[in-house]
Amino acid sequence: MKASEKKFVHLYTGNGKGKTTAAIGLAIRAAGHGMKTYIGQFLKGQLYGELTELKNHPLITIEQHGDTKCIRKEDVTQAHIDQARLGLKKVSDAMLSGQYDILVMDEINVTVWFGLLSADEVIDVLKKRPDNLEVILTGRNAPEKLINAADLVTEMKEIKHYYTQGVLARDGIER
């Protein structure tokens, strides 16, 4: 296999804005080359703009594996753990289906940070990754084990954010 044909595991983390946006941007770029992407969104069950825009896209599939409300680490219930485990199973099935060129595990790092899944559970899935599949992991607070398992790690660093002035997530910009 030529170096240009090798597939990698990307990890986008950090407190700065843009991790999911970068992953979706990569999916759209890949679609422009006829590549198919599966995006599994962990911790997300709310309506986000990308769901509306990409729901009928022939090359991009998005499934949500989270609650309809945003949760915090201290709000975790067994139902959230069950959602995450089911999501990991669906992501694993998509990964092994042979249907996709790219697989995104959106907010998987936060899922591990919240204790819904362990880093080892995610790594076990990554170990089964076919050689012809690019994988992207997103979310702040990436555990060291996932950082070490990735081939490319990008940290989005927050320098300044209007959230600190009380601006909540806005339609079309943050959600």
C-alpha cells in the first residue's frame, strides 16, 4: 500500500470550538470525491443543523446516540450508559459493514470522560478497523489512551469565546 493510500485515525480535541465542524467538513470534502461517511454522534439527540442539511445526502449517514437533552457529567444515568453502548455497537457495525470510507465518532472523547464508555472499549473497536477506513474521534478532554491510539491529533485551543459573556449555543453556528 502506497503512503498516499494509507488510512489513519484522527483525534480532534481541546476546549476550542470546531471539532465537530472539522469532522463534518472532512465528510463533505470526502463526499466531493465520491467517498461515503458514517457519523455516529454520541451524547447528542438534539436537533443540529447538520442533521437537517445532510439527512438526505447520498454519501453521508448521521445517527445520534444520545439524549434529547444536553447532559453534564454529574447527570449521567444508566440510560445514558445504555445509549452510549448501543451507539458504540452501531458505530462498530457501520465500521465493519464495508459500506464506508470514513467513520466519525463525534463526541466520543466526552463520552469516555463522562464514564459512559471506557477508553479500552473504544480502543477495542478501533483495533477491528479495516485498513481501508479513515476514522475521526472528536470531543474535548480526550483520554491519553485515545490520544496514543490516534495517528493525527489536533487540539482546538480556546483563546477567546463569547460563551464567557453569556452567549449560548446559536442555531446555525454552534448547533
